[in-house]
Amino acid sequence: MDDYLPILILIILGFLFAAVSFIASALMAPTKRPTAAKTAPYECGIVPGIEPPTRFPVRFYLVAMIFIIFDIEIVFLYPWAVIFRQLRSFGLAEVVVFAAVVFISFMFLVSNGALSWGPAKRLTAAAPARTSESTIARIAAGPAGGGRGARSVGTSPTEVPTSDLPATAPSGPGRAA
């Protein structure tokens, strides 16, 4: 039992630290509600130039998979390189098989478009300048700019349809705008 006592003390200290951290953050956290400016998208102090996509692109995950594949390959190649002379032809055959598996997985990701980013998206000349005020107004209007004064798709900047929609549209996935 004496051998396990330090482990038990460490586990108790870990749980104690977690409990104290949660209690301290609950007691010291500000009680103010977030404002529209605080919940607006923030990109290093720059107002976003384009609308964020509705879904996160799959290409991001494919690039992350490429990173993990090559990271794992490097982790396994260092020990192999250290004892290469002791492994002889068996070690060479094994690393060739390993490299072939890594190359096939890389080709699979490339064939699925992991490195094809497509054309760059730019703002059109008719779009108004983006400011923090317009971002806050757009967020307050709900998803897809469903509030009053929002342009519908296919209208020119001078044609702003009038509607009897409320100032804020319902938000969240699966709700009609």
C-alpha cells in the first residue's frame, strides 16, 4: 500500500485543484451579459471581408489529416534511421512498406481535393464597406440577414425590398429565416 500512496495523493490533489478552479472561476467571473459587439466575429481586430461559410470546409480536415500522416511518419523514421545498420535488408523492406502506405494515404487525400483550394472569393464592387457597426447590425438581424432592410438574393443595391419581417429572425439550425 505504501507504494500506491503517492499516486493516491496525486489523484486527490488533481481533483482538488479542478474543484477549486471551478469554484474560483464561478465566484470571480463577471456577471455582465455579453453585448452585440462582444459576440460579433473577431479576426485580429479586422472586420471580416466575406461572410463565413455555413459549414466548416472539409478541406480543413483533409489538411489536418495530411499533417498527422507526415507527423507520424517522421516520428517512426527517426528511430529507424538510428538503428538502420542493425536492421539490414529487413529494416529497409519494412520502411519501404511503411512509406508506401503513407504515400497511398497521401494520394487518397490529394484525390479528394485536400490541396485544391479553388478560386479566391472576393467582394463585389456593389457590396457596401464592412464596418464593426454593420457586422453588429447583421448579427442582430439573425441568420442570412433576415431583418428589415436586408437585400434578398438577385436584387440590385438600389432595390431594397420592404417586408413585414420582425427586426430579428429566429436563429439556429433548422429554423426558417
